[in-house]
Amino acid sequence: MFRLSAVRLSHFLPSLFLLLCGLAAAYVRDLSVFFTSLFNVLPTLVLLLGGAYCAVYRRQRELFLMVTVYIAYFLLDTQTDFYRDNGRVREDAAVVFHLVCLLLPMLFGLFGAWQERTHLFQDMVARFAVLLAVGSVALGLEQSFPQPLLAWLAEIRWPSLHGQWMSLIQMAYPVFLIAFGLLVVQYLRQPRPLHATQVIGLLGIFWMLPKTFILPFTLNIMCSQVMLMIAAAVSHEAYQMAFRDELTGLPGRRALNERMQRLGRTYVLAMTDVDHFKKFNDTHGHDVGDQVLRLVASKLSKVTGGGRAYRYGGEEFCLVFAGKSIEECMPHLEAVREVIANYNILLRNPDNRPQDDTQGRQRRGSAAATSVSVTISIGVAERQMEHRTPDEVLKSADQALYSAKGAGRNCVVAYGLENKRGAVRTA
């Protein structure tokens, strides 16, 4: 099932930026000696640094993607160096180029869609075996039957589909199309930066191959950029794992700690807790409990007044209002508390769940499902003379949260104020 709601433009932005930089650099014809020397060593440098980075984080898939791109670079770079030095191509240039055009997208799509599901060592051996088998067969055929292999690769099998614009062998286009479709489907099923990078990287390879012998250093630049995209995607996902909560999608505890270090002199912190969450979990199950947490997180993320929501841990969330006072924040906290309290969650049989959002909206409100609701309690505190640091303000907000629990839940309580803000929800 596609997760279109999880698709993010931010997944594509770093790779698109690197791709555009590579395109711009490839069209620069008058390069200084420094940049000429840099582009000659850049692919190897990127492989060593990026490969070591992937190996440290045990990212087998990304490592083999980079190795696949580098092998293609090495094979074609040998041909382009001979062409620049002698003004003509080598005798085996055509067959090597066509093999790369066919095998590079095939292996890139295969390794890109091949997720790590076994022991890391077994996974590495399996990937290496595939790479070795494909490379050995291709090398054996190229050395033993160069002309028949060239004729087979260059044959136009579908004349009606052949166009004058095609700069690669005809067989390469369906392979690129299949690999591209596979990677797009993978991203739609599991939207994440790495899967987005694979799609952009394949587009960069598709643009690069016809320009290999036309634009100088195109091969060096684009292969380096594709490997950089993969390394950047590993960094992007490592950042998300460290700073973003996987269940709710909100920034996590570590992100909150960093944000608290950058707050100014005026700010408000609000601690939020889902009322009777343990009882709700025990009654309806952890799957429904996770659904509740995602719902609460979704509503809190839309809080007005300049607030930013973070998942603190368990069923607790924290709202940060920079440059605000308690008086300014209270109406916005009341509003989000009321939105959550008035939202009905429909519990359906898992075997009878709607297939898409449209069916879900049509069934909402029907008598076929059990309706439940949850409430939240909120404790609020702002920076004052007696508690200057963010940690002290957070502790004050936590104390106010306990007061809200004691006041009957489903309410907002400000630290140091005896009066309770918000209506107590009755059964």
C-alpha cells in the first residue's frame, strides 16, 4: 500500500541540489588546473570516504550502490582517458560502453530495491556474489565474443519504438524504465530519503551516459555526485533516527534538548500527557494506542500561536513557544485541547479496514464502528526570575501537568496559578 501522506519534498531536496550542481559543473568547459585535478580524483575520494561512512553504519545497500557506480565509472573512465590522449576510441569502447549502459541501471535498481533482511555478513556475501557473477559473465563474453556481443547489444529489436533521439542502445531504455518504476514504487511504499535519492541518482546516471564522450569530466562529476547523494542520504536518515520520533513523526527528545539550548529570554514550555493512556492501551490494545499517539501528535503539530510540538517520551509531548508569554499561549493551548477532546476515533475490525482515505471518510460516523475519544492534560510554565534555565521551566511545566491531572484532567493549568484553565471533561 502506498503511503502518500508520508511523501516529503525534503526527501528529494539534497539529491536535487547535488544533481543540479553536477549538471552546472558538467557544462563548464574552461576549467582551471585545480578543478581538473580535483575531478580526476573526486570519484575515488568520494568512494573511500562515503564507503567508509556506510561501512561504519553497516549500510550494505548504500555501500554496494556506490561500488556499482564506481565500477561503471572506472570502466568508462579508462575509455575516455584513451580518447582524450589519442583522439580516438579504443577497439573495445563500443562493447564496454553498451554493457555499462545495460548493466549499470539493472544493478542500480536491483541493489536499490534489495533491502537488508538477513544477517549483515550473509547479506554482504549475497550482494558480492551477484556483483561478481554479473561482472564475470559480462567480462567473459566481452573477451571471448566481442563482435557477436556487440551486434547483439546494438540490435534494434523494436523498430517501431526506436527514435532518432535515442543515444543509447535500445535495450537500455526498458531496463532504465523498469529500474525507475521499481525505485519509484519502493519510495511510495516506504517514503524515506534514501529511496528518494535512488530515484534522483538513476536520473543522473541516465543523463550522464549519453554525454560521456561529449562533455569533458561529465563522467567524473556525475558519478561523484551520485555517490555523494547516497552518502548524504545516509546522513539524512541518521539525523532523522536521532532527532525524529518514528511513530509520530514529531521531533524527539534530543531535538527538544537542542531547541531548549537556543531559546531566548522569553518563552513558554507546555507539557502534555494523554489522559488514562495505560488503561486505554490495556483495553483496546497497543495498535490502537499507537493510533492515538499519532492522532494526538498530528493535532499538536498544528497548534497555532507559533508553538512547536515535540515527543518527550511515552504518551508525553512538549510544546515550545519562543518569544511568547503564558497569556498569549493559553488560548492556543485551550484550542488544541478542545480539538483533541472533540475528535472521535472509530475502532473497526482490522479485516474490514477501508482501502483508502476516501472510503475511510465515507465510513466515519457510521454505526458499524465503535467510537472512542481521548483527552489530554496540559501544564504550562514560562521563564521567570526564580527559574531561569529551560530545564527548570520544563520541571515547572511538569509540576503544572500534575496539577492538571489532580484537577480532573482534560484541562490546561499554568504553573503558579491556582485557578484551572479549561473545562474538565466528564464521562
